[in-house]
Amino acid sequence: MTQLDVRPLAGNDDGGPADGMRAKGLSGNSVGLLGSAVIGVSTVAPVYCLTSTLGSTAGEVGLQMPAVFLAGFLPMLLVAFAYRELNRVMPDCGTSFTWTVKAFGPKVGWMCGWGLVIATIIVLSNLAGVATSYFWLLAGEITGSEDVAALDGNKAVHILTCLALVAVATVISYRGMTATKGVQYALVGLQLVVLAVFVVLAFAQAGSADFPTSADFSWSWLNPFAVQSFGAFTAGLSLSIFMYWGWDACLTANEETTGSTRTPGRAALLAMVVLVGSYLATGVAAQMIVGSGDKGLGLANPDTSDNVFAALAGPVMGPALGIALFVAVLASAAASLQTTFIPVARTVLAMSAYEALPASYSKVHERFRTPGRATVMAGIATGVFYTVMTLVSEHVLVDTIYALGLMICFYYALTAFACVWYFRADLLRSGRDLLFKGLFPLVGGVLLSAVFAKTLVDMWDPAYGSGSSVFGVGSVFVIGVGLLLLGVVIMYVMRWRSPAFFQGRTLTGSTPALVAED
């Protein structure tokens, strides 16, 4: 591995300003617009998100599920504009960390970076577990053996399979963006094709005698104000926001993307459009064919709501194509597992490059031009976290996943507010600046802050998550707040070990430079 190149980041092919960023030694011009958008879609894992949240969301808001998908899309879209504008003047792989440092200073920036890192580790652990479960479920379907499918219930087999999948994903990410891109084209393409087939077949069979719980389409399904209660709406919204998380992975690959100041932002918006289109089409199709009730194949049936596609694959698509849907869910989880290494490894690389973390993580592999040590660290942390949580208590593992929403809202909202503050002097220069650098990010940040606050209140109740508690306080609250406080402790340890960053000597605030309009 080579040590970090500490020279200022040079101008890029768009002519955009580097704004004093440091070069990291990553492989430039490795990914184009399509590849970047594919990475964003893959990290979100749309098929996995749909199978795990369609039922839960329908259980909360009924037939207004498509409306809640749209409502969750809104804050994410508004925050995506913030990412795009910040990336245009600071195409740095540290993204949220780097940008919030420039806007609000070292401490706020460090905590924003911590929120992204810890959220990603939790997601990696969850994805590895889901991929493992679907691996054995698919093996059981192919072999026709219930004993093979039941191997997932063997804790030792489950953990070993999970660790093997994490290791494979780590190796692919370690080998660079070119290897990552090639794998992702195949996996994301498979997901979207199978999902499209499911939607077409569901539309074609809706209302038939084989599906007695079918529901006729109504435009009221797209009306969020028709949700029966505010509590139900916020619960559904939290699930919806989780379904969009991960699109920003294409931004963390900005230093490796062709046209680093503009392409990642465009890719993020393209990924968001693909996601919301997929979610709306699938949600409407699923409701039309089986309804949102809790009887039979209804989406809210508690016996099947945690894994909707497992229940609908055979009835909707038939035995042969039904297996393809299982393959698509496995591909979705596996693809996301692999690409989710991108944001955590590059955020750690950037934090190390600016001396906010130990210098060893700033090393880049000489051949693959990737943050090798940071990638391996993420893989080890994921494997250890999942193994320990699984052995100690599966309830704790479940509650950790529930706490994820807190981290997501935390660092997305901070990034949105950082955009507004960083560009505050530009906001009255044009209508475009006012909207895209000010109003849109501000509204997105406020919406996510509101969800953060509501989630924090809900987490206090022991009934939230697995139902466990610590001294009468919900364990999800303890885990979520505890992880943020752990970040504060580590931050002060790093402040003692590496004062230069916290004194503003390695990454400082600055005045934004103007970028030519598109």
C-alpha cells in the first residue's frame, strides 16, 4: 500500500474548483454516469427493501402505502439536491464528513462522519444476515429439501455462511471500482428485470378469482392525507425513508468518477428516480393483486409481512419464475452488501486523510488504488459485530437495526443544513441558488430532523423494536443514543491524539467558489 498523497486535490475535467481538498490516491475516471447510478441503486437494495417493508408499511397505513412511498421520497430528493450542490464545489470522497466540517467545524463534521460510518456498519451486518438467509432458502427451493432450507436456523452454519459472504464482498470492493461496477451491472439488472416481470404479472392477474383479496386501483392511494392517523403516517414514513437510504454511495465515489463535480450528483438524482418508480409500481401492483389487509395473501398478514415476496412469488409468478424472485432478493442483498463498503471505506479514508482518524487508514493499495485498509477494517467490523450480536442476543441485533433510522436522519439532516450554511452568501444571487442551495436542502433537513425527533421519542417506549428494555427505557433508544455517545467519546480521544484536525489546521472552513451553471 502507498501512503496518502497530501497534495491539494487538483482541478478536474469539469474545471470545477478543488476548494483545498486533499488527493487520496484513488483511481480517477473509473466510473461514468450509468455506473455511478447503478452503485446508488444497488446500495439501496430495492428488491430486498420491498420484500421486507411492503407488509410492514401496509400494516401501518393500509392502501395509502404508495402515498407514503412518495412522502418518504420527498425529503430524500431535497437532501439529494444538497449533496449535488456541495459536490459541485467539493468533490471529496468524505462527502458528509468533509462538507459539514467546512460548514460547521471539526466537531460537528466528525460526528456527522461517525453517524455515516456506524449506520453503514449496521446495514452491512443486516445485509449479510439477509443474504445468508436467502442463500439457504434458495438452496432449499432448488433442491426441494426442507432440511437444506432449515440449515439457516443452525446458528453455527448461519454465522459461517454470513462471514463467507462478507469476505467475498470485501475482496470485490478491495479490488477497486472497476470490479465493483462489473458485478453491479449484472446484479442490479437482474433485480430490476425480475421486479418488472412481477409487476406485469401482478397487474395482469389482479381481480381474478385466484386472488380474492384483490383491490381496485384508486387515485386516493396516492393521497398521504388519507392516512387514518398522524401516528400511522409517521411510522410508515420512517419505514419509507429507510427504503431510500444508500443512494449517496455514488457521491462517496466522486473522486473515482468521470466528471467528479457533476456526474455523481446527476447519478444520485437518476438513482432516486429509478427507486421511486420501482417502489410505486411494485406497491400499486401488490395492492391490486392481494390488497393490504391482514387475511390470506394480504400484504399486512403478520405471518408473511416480514417477507412478502416469499409468500407472493409462487402464486403470482408460478414455480419457475417464483424461484427467479428468490434469486432477485438474494442478488439484491448481495449486491448491496458489496457496494455498501464504498461509503464506509471512503469516509474512513477521508477522515484519516485529514487526521481525524489514525493515519494508517489513509493508505491506498498501489495496484487497485482503493482504500484497502479501510475496506478490510469495515469487513472485519461487520463480521465481528454480526457474530457477537447473534451469539449474545438476536433481540439486541434486531433493536440495533431499528436504531439505524436515527443515524440515517442524523447525518442526512446535518448535510442538508451544511449546504444551506455553506452557501449562505450565494442564496440571493439567483432563483436557482435560492432553491437548490437554500430552500430545498433546508426543508429536507427540517423534515428529517422532525423524523429524528419523533423516532427518538418513540424509541423511549420499550414496546418499540423487540420489546426489550434497560431500566424501563426501550433498548432501541439505549442502543441508538448509546452509539451516538460512543462517537462523542471516540471523538475526544482522537482530539487528544490528533489535535491538528480539531484545531482546524488540516481541513478548514472556506468561502464557496462559484461553478459555471449547466
